[in-house]
Amino acid sequence: MFPPCQIVVLQNLNPLLCQDYGVTYTTHSICALKGSTVELSCTYKYPKKDKVTSTFWFTRKDSRGRFVSLRNDDDYKGRVTYNDGDYKGGVKYKNDGPESHKTTEKRHFLTIRGVRESDSAKYMFRFITRSNAYFGETGVRLSVSGLQVTFPSTVIEGQGVSLTCSPTCPLTDNSKLSYIWYKNGHLLTNEHSDINLHPVIGEADNYSCSVKGREMLRSPEVTLNVRYGPKNTSVSVSSSGEIVEGSSVTLTCSSDANPPVEKYTWYKKTVTSPKASGQSYSITNITSEDRGEYYCEAENEYGSLSSPLVYINIKYGPKNTSVSVSPSGEIVEGSSVTLTCNSDANPPVDKYTWYKKTVNSPKASGQSYNITNIISEDSGEYYCEAENMIGIQKSSIRLISVTGEQTSWRKPVAGITVIVLFLIFCLSGFIWSKRKAFKTTNDTRDISDNGQRQSAHVYEIISDLAVDQTAAQTTDTVKQEDAYYSSVHYRSQDVPLYSTVQLPEAQKQEGQLAAAKLNHPSAPN
């Protein structure tokens, strides 16, 4: 058997023998859509005096170096068809040379059904004659393509964008294709290879396409890479349990953005300047002053957005516990007073207890302590105790001082008492001055009557009688004054202000003597 013509040429063995053999392909490359049917063709020639015994297409050799016909290749079984075609009856003769160089040309077709992406390869035609064997080395490059959706690399939210459905290589015959578009798996009413979206939103919508007649051969879904500023910014709070003073808490800012958030900033509502930066904000050894509303701000190159406010509720025991007194001012006996306990606590104080410093047992409970019809024994130092589930605190001491009773009807009595005492004092002075004057007059008479001794006995008797009578009258008068002034009391004093008005003993004697002298009859001249 003759070696292949290509080998003869390479070995320079009579190249004239190969001039009449050849293969010419109709095209050198074909791009076909996956699942479609592809037809490859070529023309081959050989000397008229020779005879073709075998024709086939191949893509590879076996382990022995032999060409494997597609009909015998397991990857193509049942999917390929060979067909010889003719020029005017199947044969075209060339008579442009001597008889020995006349050639015969024929056409050959290869049909592949349901092409796969794995069918992409170079296909070559080989024919064998009685005297030679030949194959067209250039072959036909077949590329099997699936559909793909292409779009710009950068898509900004709110702007427009165009999507294109196309094979991975330019189809050899693209004129008859009708396209179908899908959004999130649902059919869109568009039959063109391009679809325009306006405006674009940042939602993660998926798009795919197919060709009519091959709906099952759909392109892979694509998701538009839409760029947008932060959305749905929120704050989450993480702690080991209830947030109490001395514990720690971590705030985390979350936001949806493309590209991702580049900068996080933390704020407290009542504070103008930022509290911190970074996606997380940790507060250690927390205090009641940290209580309040917080929010974060997320930012990227396309915008910024603040989160809603998040309230950090810090629990703590009573603080700044104090006692207030109502009414303010002087507290008098018989009035009422209300003590109120005030304290800052979270949760609020659930128990108030009242104490008097000198008393061990509690005086009362409740935020307010009312003392009605107060007396002097209620004077003293008071304090309250505030308690909640976190802790307990005592207030500072509050002194309550109760003064004497002052009622409206006793004030006039006090004034009258003063006036009466003043009148008594004046009357006493008047009586004393009168008695002194009488004594001076009687002494003078005693000197002038010194010679009249004869009447002395009678004078003494009369004087004694007069003195006794005058003394009795004076005593009755004093008793009447005692009875009158003893009804005046001033209860606000520990020692009564009233006293029995009595004349001194000396004044009594002088009064008696004066009375005796006044009642002494004049001696006869």
C-alpha cells in the first residue's frame, strides 16, 4: 500500500505523484450554539485513473497512531452522518492537462447533531484510494458556544444599563435567532439580543437568556454589580446580660452597601462630637452617665446613612438620695409636716423606709411621710432609705425642730396679760407713794402732839382697831386681785408668766399704820 501523499511529499519521493491529490475545506472555522446541528463540508480530488475506497472525518488518533473515524468514536456515536455530494451527478472532471493528469473532484459533508461544548475541536477529512491516502491538514475549527449575558463592569444605582445576550463566540449563522430574557427566573417580554434597564436599583436581581427553540439551553444567571451607598443601617447591642453599672456593652453598626462601608462613626444624641469610629463601639465599666440614645453613620464613596436611635438603658442603684420638707419654714406644735424622699435610680426605687435617728425601728414606709398634729416630741433627726433591685442608699440627716404652739386666740390673751401686769405695776407704785406720804404727815403730828400724853392710851386702842380693820380690807382686796389674775395662762412657756400680786410686808405694816392714823380722832383743843 502506498504511503500517504503528505509523507511522500515530506520524504521528497516523487512529489509529482501528489499533485493530483488534495482536500479543500469550505470554511476554516465555525461557531455553533450548544445543542444545535452543525454541517462541515470539503472538496477532495484524486487522479481519474485512481479509485477512492474510503472517506471519513476525524479529530484524533488512537494509541497506535491510527486516525479514528467519528463514526467509531464513542463521543460521537449516533450523532454524526457522512454524505458525499457531486458536481452534476457527483463527479467533476478536470481535463486541463494530459490524460495522465486528469483528476476527479468530489464534495463531502459531515453533519453533527446536538453539538456539545466538548465537541469543540479541529475536524479533518481523510480519503483513501487504491494507490494512496490523503487528508486535509488545515481542517475546520469548530467552536461550540453557550449563551452568556454581558453588561458593563460598573453599574450605578439610579442610572441605566444595557444587557446583551450572546454566544461566547460569533455564531456563523446568527440571523435567524430569536432571544428570550428572564429576570429571577420569570419570563420577560423581549425578543432582542439586548435589553435596557432604567433606572437600575440596587436589589440583587438575576438575569439570563435563551434562544427560541432551545429554551432549555439557557445562559447562566448573572447578577448586576450595582454600586450604591449605605442602606438599612442599624445598630445591634451585645452584652453578657443586663446592662448595669460597671459592666461592659458593645454596639455594632451594620449596613448594606456596595462597595462595602468604608467608614463608621458613632454618636450620642445629646453630644455633638463623635464618640468613636469603627464598626464596633465598646463601652467598658459603664456608668449611669453613659445612659442615652446612640446611633452610627455608615459611609462609602456613593453616600452615607445614619442608623435609627438605639436607647442604652443602664440599671443602677439609688443615687443622690435626699429628704425635702413641706411646708418650709417654722414648724409649730399642732401643725402638719410632710417629708418626701427623692432618689435617682434605674429601675425606679421600689421601697422607701423612714427612720428617726434616735429610734431603731422604722417610723414609716413610702416615698412620703406625713406627721399630723405635730408635738415637740416629734423634733429630731430624720432620714430615709431608698432601695431597688440593684442596691440601697440612705439620705443625709434632716433636722425637724418643733416650736411652741401659737394659736390665734392665745395671742390677744398674751397681749392683755402684759397690759394687766403693767397696770398692776403702776397701781402698786401709786399705793406705795401714797402710803409714804401718809407716813411723813403722821410723823409730823406725832412731834407736835408729843406733849399730849394723856390721850395716848385712847389713840393706841383706836389705832389698833383701825389697823385691824384696814388690814382686813387690804387682805380682801389682794385676794380679789389673786382670783382675777390667776385665770390668765400662757401655755407656750414652761413656767407660767402669771403670779399673785402681793404687797411687801413692810408696805403692809406701813399701810396699817397709815390707816390707824387716818382713823385717829383729833384731840380736843
